[in-house]
Amino acid sequence: MSKTILIISNDSAFINSLRSLLEHNYRFLDAPDIEAGRIKIDSEKVSMVIIDLMISPEAGFETYKEYIKTLVEKDILVHLLIEEGETSEEIINLIGISDDFSVKPLRSDELLSKIESLLHLKEMETKVLNQYEKLHFLEEGLIDGIEKNKCETELFENLRDFMLEMKAKMREKEAILQESESKYRAIFENTGTAMTIDEEDTTISMVNAEAEKLSGYPREEIEGKMRWTDFIVKDDLERLKEYHLLRRIDPKAVPGNYEFRLIDKDGNVKDIFATVALIPGTKKSVASLVDITERKQAEEKLQTYQDQLRSLASELSLVEEQERRRIATDLHDCISQPLAISNIKLGALRGSGTPDFVKSVDEIRELIDKTIQYTRSLTFELSPPILYELGFEAAVEWLGEQILTQHNIALYFEDDGQPKPIDNEACVLLYKIVRELLINIAKHAKARNTKVFIMRDGDWIRITIEDNGVGFDTSKIDTFKGFGFFSIRERLKYIGGQIEIKSEPGHGTKVTIIAPLKIEKK
């Protein structure tokens, strides 16, 4: 008659996979929880119960503990299923009173082998107990004569068969263990990264060849003699000690991947990327260590180059603005003013000439007026005097009116009225950024209204530009050409500022710029 196996789990997919694995050789039952499992045990003759410990943690570990003890008292085998990385003290205690356990996700061949081995050992145990019972009868003289000789022969043969079978099973298990150990040792040695196994007391119990190269120590000097704490830079040590402690209390509360700095035998400091996890059912941890020193150095160099490029871009922007301002001043001083004086003098000459002369003078004065107006416009485009004479807020309001009204876009401007002593460098940069954003609205937004808000927030200035235009998908912002968002972001980053863009197709766009009033020179 087939032995009966009961699985307690509420995972239907998992139950179905176990059913297909076991139903050819065993009678299969399932229950969604412990209470339903009790009923099955009372009504069925069950040889083994497989318990998924993650089905109802709210039931409490005491409930599991009592149920497992009941099964053991009824001589029913207990096999637990636990989640990978689950090493709480309660789980360890439950494993201790059970016959065996497996870690999810499961390998079907390994689970089937464990089930078969447990049931077979139980069968052999029953045979041995029966033989001891017969041996007791012989010693008490309850059996004699021919029956006694027959019983002695049968007992000897059964014990011999049992010992031979036990030896065969032991050899089989040893072969499996050796194969498993060789396989995992090969994996451990050939992962391509430095690997260590660390004990709960921080002693390093095993290292591979890559770990020898990384640390500079031969494994004979490390294994069982050194602690992982011996290799850590002082500033990182307390953080890693905390990880080590918490990992054995609640593995999910600790990051599995992190960086730290390691000191090798020669005193060299190396940047390390670590992946660390507990070995299921133990307090040991396995660590994979990758030397990222060269990558970190490359990142630092790249960051330095980026900072230098931002600095250069900022300096070029300032030089450009200084040159623009010089040209605008020259236009005003050397062209606009002489033209205005010439116009006045021509007006004085107008009254002393003939009608033809007056007509010619008027034509010349008209040309001079147009030239003066063009020169003023050019002066404002190059470097608006209002930015330096009346300040950033007034310049932004004037700029908005100049750009938006030409495209029939209504402007609503608001300033909080607080003083904003902005550095000259930041003032020029922010003015140019606002100009680019307003031009974008005029060119692309198809908006009817635009709002510009300027406010002070402590030592920061906050500028918000919002339109009711067509909007766009911000996830594709880096693919847009001609919008200048990348340039704006980089220039702001240099002075310690940032830009936030919120937009959806058909719902307009809101851009917020935050920048320090005072720039710290880098």
C-alpha cells in the first residue's frame, strides 16, 4: 500500500507541482492551513507531513511548534519548507524538532530524494525495533525450541541485511556529499570574484583563490585565523558590523549589496562592491567581493572632468556676457548718443533752410530715429541695461513681455517682494535660462497664458514658469533637440542649482528652477 504524504500550504501552484512529482509513488493529500491539517491527520493514516512555514506567519511559531510536536508523538515524519535567507531563531528551533527541511525555491529531484530517504530510514527503523522486540522475547525465554532457533536465524539475517543496507546508504550518501562538496567547491573557486565564508563571530572560515589575490594573504593565514573586520577601513567598520549583526536577526533589514573600503596586506586601500547573504539554516554568511577601485577612480576622474567642463562653460558664459555688455555700452556711448546729438543739431538747422532743405533734413532725421531705435533694440538684446540697473526681477518681467506679447501669449508675473541679493554670475545665468524657457514656450508650447513666479526661499531663489500649452512626455525629454534642457541642467548643477520639469501631453508644462543666491566658487 502506498504511503500517504500531506502537504500544508495555501499556494495552489506549489501544491500542483508537488502533486505531479509525488502522486506516482505516494498517496497525496493537501490542506490550506494547520487546522485543516489536524483534521486530515485525525482521519487519515499519514506517513509524512510537509509544512510550508510561510503560509500563515500570523498563526505564530508556537502554533507550528505544538503541531510539529503532535506529529512527532504520532510517529509521523515532518519536513519543513523555509524561504531562502530565513534564519530567525524561531525557524532554527522548528528545524531542530523536525526530521528535515528544504529551502525554497525547491529543486524537485532534491526534494524527492529527501522524501524517499526519510521514508526509507523510517521503514528500517521500524524493522530494527521489531527485531529488538523479538530479541527481548528470546532473552525472557518466551520462545524456545525450534521456534527459538528460527527466530534467532531470522533476527541475525535481518540485522545483517539492515547493516548491509545501512552501509550501502552511507556509501551512497557519502558519494552524494562528496559530489556536492566538489561541485560547490568548484563553484566557490571559479566564480571569478573573491569569495569568503564568514562565521557568526566574524572569523573567516573559507576563502577562494581570488580572495587570496584581493587580500594579499595566502588562505593558510586567513582561514580560521583572521576576521573580516581585520580588513576594513576604520570609517566603514561600524556600518559593516551593524550589517553583520542585523543580518542574523532580520536578513531583510540589511542591504544585500553595498560598497566599502578594504585594506590589503601591503596597506593598499581598495574599493569593494560586496554581495552578502546568510547560508540557509546557519549563522554563516557567504560574501562575494569585487574590486571596483579602478572603476571608482575612473568615475572620480570623469566627475572632475565634468566639473571642469561646467566651470569652463560658466566662465565662457560670463566672458560672453561681459563682451556683450561692453558692445552694448559701446553701441550706446559711441553710436546712440552721437546719433541723438546729430538729430538735435539737424532739428536746429531745419528752421533756417528752404522747403526742399527742410524736407531733406526731415528724411535724414527719420533715418537717424530708426537707427537709434534699432541700436536700442540691439543693445537690449545683447545685454539689457535693466538687468543691471533695476535688478533680476524687473529684467525677467520686461523679458517676458518682450518675448510673449509678440506671440499673443498673455503673461502673468508675480514677485514675492523679498530682497534677492543674487551673485552677478548667478544673475546672468538665471536670466539666460529664463530667456531660453520663454523662447521655448513661444516656439513650441502653443500656449495662451504663461505665469512666472519669483520667490526667495531662505538662501535660495525659486523661479516657476508655467504655461497652458500642449505639454509633452517628460520621459522622452533627453531626445528633444533644440529645447536646451540638458544645457540648462548642467549650468544649474555647476552653481549648485537644479531644475524640475512637470508636463503631460495636453496639460501644459511647469518648470521650477532652484538656485543659491550666493555661489561657492569651486
